[in-house]
Amino acid sequence: MGQTISEKIISNHVGKKVYAGELVISKVDGAMASDTTGPLTIKAFKEMGGEKVFDPKKCALIIDHAAPSPNERIANLHKMMRDFAKEQGMRLFEIGEGICHQVMVENEYVKPGDIFIGADSHTPTYGALNAFACGVGSTDLAATMMTGKIWLKVPQTIQINCSGKLKEGVTAKDLILFLVGKVTVSGATYQAIEFTGEAFEGMSLASRMTIANMSSEMGAKTGIVHPKGLKLDYDFKAVIPDEDANYVKTFDFDVSGLEPQVSAPESPDNVHNISKYEGTKIDYAFIGTCCNGRLEDLDIAAEILRGKKIHPNVRMVIAPASQSVLLDAIGNGTMSTLIEAGASLITSGCGPCVGTHQGVPADGEVVISAANRNFRGRMGNPNSNIYLGAPSTVAASALEGHITNPKKYLL
Amino acid sequence: MAVKTNIKAKAHVYGNHIDTDRIIPGKYTKTLDLSTLANHVLEDLDPEFNKIVAQGDILVAGINFGCGSSREQAPLALKQAGISVVIARDFARIFFRNAINIGLPVLEISDHQIQKGAKLDVDLKNGIVKDLTANISYEATKLPDIMIAILNEGGLVNYLKKNGNYSL
Ligand code: SF4
């Protein structure tokens, strides 16, 4: 019987052919925790009798969610992480080095065909690399760091097939927002997603990461982009599904006519064509996150903002996904373009995405954000409203002071 | 410490898609102090929750409970606030695993009609929930064996302390 990508990757790790529904204990190729989940991971690791992590080269801690520390409480949690990393001989990514998912990919902690477990819900991002990557909580991660293993139910797979090429000015973010709207926030719970078809084939690694990233917004265990067209700096052996693989469900979309998409408050699947919200006044524009804080995202914003000034009633925050993205954006002039247009640059990391610091919106304010979540209170204030869009939409909206279709600035 | 297997308590009932930001906002999660978590649990959903919840009470929800982030602080906050079991039509998967891992029992009952304030009698071992107010009995979806083993030890920490590794 044929296998999906997930079934193949798990089979390779457990040494026998397994299929959806089977319960397995699998070895893993890597594990990481951030500063939201790391301290509890360390606590659980010690409590369960952990002494040494299974392989210090395959484990990492990242300080990204509240970096630099906004208060003494969090400073002490960061210190706990630094001490633990030193004690274990594993790498700790410091403040400003970047968002966990970005630095795991940039530093090759995860490669095609791997099983990677991260204590963060957007760990499926590595599905861009043809890896099986799942998010877990702190105690699960502690157990994985201790044993090098994870227990898993082999997931059923949903196939999402997108034919046609995206129009000029329509990006991977618009596509994934559209798909989240169709599949809904719980449409893929416990299941894996395979993204396949022409629309994904020409995508950069960065765009594939945007796609895989928001599998989490459909409740999926993992989301893997078909590796056709994937280009990496190193040689790799791609895992592709068998032709007779068994899918629990298949979605077929022709996306050649897709328009820019916006997700309205207060759920990521509340997605509509941008025309429905054009003209909505905004106070605050944010570009960053593990979804859309990469060079191509900053570049497209710079293309729109070059030589212009953002609207006087709008403030704009940029948080590059990593230090390496920041350096590239300085190198190619993108960063000065954005700052000259009036944007404010903050430390590479999660920034205001999760409402801990660095740019909490005020009561009644409206945010247009390139992030992946717009739940009530997500950015730290339950009395604000968050719209999600592509970086191009965020930039065009910052310019005009209201939600704006970026098309006219890109064609 | 194994969890209590028979619970008779009041139900607090909420709706669908309650995300982890609503269970415990991100701004409170960076702490190892469980009482801080409990003080803010569900505050953006029901500012009164903290005042009305009593030790041993049951939380009941619709579909996709606990969607969003992987923060284990969400089930920890509920447990610390006194919640003894969460019943939902279904759960987001990371929340589901986290709850079991920290020893907070969760039961999936896809067709429950439990109403606010209902008195429930829960038999965790057999996954039977009796709604004493409406006089209806429900059977929960069975957990995978490994989850039952973890729950029986009171959570994953104790499970691994005892067994040293996973086994099926
Ligand atoms: S950028 Fe936002 S969504 Fe991504 S890991 Fe950080 S907090 Fe989570």
C-alpha cells in the first residue's frame, strides 16, 4: 500500500512500514524550546530524572519570545536557560539571533526527511524543508530531550492541491490565508497536510515556510510542502509520496485568479478577499514573525515604501526573523528604505506577535499584521483588533492609513 | 500521584474554539509561578471565572478547545485554578497532549449537550460522564493506551521518573 510523505518519514525512523492510525515511539533528529516553553521544559527535565540531553548537537534553546528581557522575572528565566545550555553543552541562541523556527532552519538543525520536535506550535514550519515537524508542550519536549524519542500516532494526511500560478502581486501569504479560510482552524486537527501542485513548485524556501507555518492555524500536526522545486544550499534526498498513497481528504483549488487575502478579527480562518476590508482605518502596522519576517517579506515592503512616508496616523514596527535576515536587509538597502519611510526597527525575534512586550496596541486600535494569529488579546490587549495580511498588504496599508490592496504599488 | 478517578462537580460551560490566548494570555506565561497563571486563567473570556470557580469544578467546552499556541501554561493554569477535568467536543492536539502530560484529565465527547451549571458525575476510568441535571449519560472517546499509562502515573514527569523511557 502506498504511503504519504509523513508515513514514509515516520517509517524511516521506526524501521518498519507504518500507516495512519498506528501508535509508534520514534527517534527524533532534533528538538528545541523557546523562552516561553524552555523554563518549564528544564523544570520537567530535572523532575523526570534527566541528567544529559540525548545529543547536545541536536538540541537547542532560543531566547526569542521576550527578547531582550522586559523585566526581572523574565530576565531570570532567560538566565535559567543560559545556565542549562552551558551545563548541557548545547547551543543557546541569544537575544537578537532570531525566531526559533528561523534559526533552526538557517543553522541546519533540521533537514529534509527529518523528524523534528519543537516546543512551539509553529514547528510545522519545517515542513517547508520536507521534514516531519511537530509542536509539543514543555513536558513532552523535556521527555524528548531526555530520551531522544517521541510517541506519535501516525497521522492521516489531507492533500491540498493548488493548480495554477499566483498572479503578480499575490504572495504565499495570500495563498495560505485563503487555504486556512477554506480548511478552517480545526479542519486538520490531529492530521498532516501535504501541499502539492503547481502553485507551490516555484516557491522559494521562505515562501514555503510561510505556507507550512500556518498549517498550525488549521490544527494540523504537521504540514509538508511537496519538495518538487525545492532548492537548498546542500544536497538532499527528498521524500515524495507514493502515487497510491491514501489521503483522508483532498482539496483541489485553482488559485490562478486569487486576490490578496485578509484575515479579520478574531480568528485566522475569518478570511476574505481584501476588497471586503479595504478602507478599514488602521493605527499600527507590523511586519515580522516566523510567518513573514524574512528577507523577501521585507524586500516587498521596501518596494512599496521606497521614497515614500507612511501615513501620519500610523506607526510601523519591523522585527526581522533573524540576525541574518537583518544583515541581508541592511546589505541590500531594504532596511534603510523601510526606516526612511518611517518604520521602527526592533530586535530580531518574535517582537509584538505574542503580546509580551515591544508594541502592545491600545484600546480600540486596529492592527494590520503579517503574523499568523489574530486571536483576541493576542498582541497583549483584548480591546484591540488584529487583521492579518501579506507583508505587501501591511506596507500598502501603512502608507495609506487604511487596509489597502497592494496591487497598485506592485504592478 | 495518580489522579482522582471519580469526580462529582459543577460544570462551567463555554463555547467553541477557545484558544490558548484566552485560556492564559501570552503576557502572563513567562513564569514558573503557577498561582500567577491561575489568577489570570480565562480572564479575556470570562472576567468572573476566577471568582466563581471552586476546587474540583469541571470545565466544559465545544469544539477545538485549546487551539493556538503550544503553551503548557494553559492546562497548568486550569489545573491550578482547581479544574479537575476538561470535557470538550474535541480538543486541539497540543493542548490535549499537554493536559495529559501534566496530569489534567481530558475527555472528548463529540455530541455532549451539557449546559451551564449542570452537575456532573464523571467516571474517569471508564470515560463515562453522567449529566445529573439533564439526566443524560455520555461515553467519552477512548484514549490511546500510552496516554492512559501517563495519566495513571499523574503525568509524564512521573511516568518517565518511574520507567526511564517510553514503552508501548
Ligand atoms: S513569531 Fe509569533 S508565532 Fe512565531 S514563534 Fe514567535 S510568537 Fe510564535
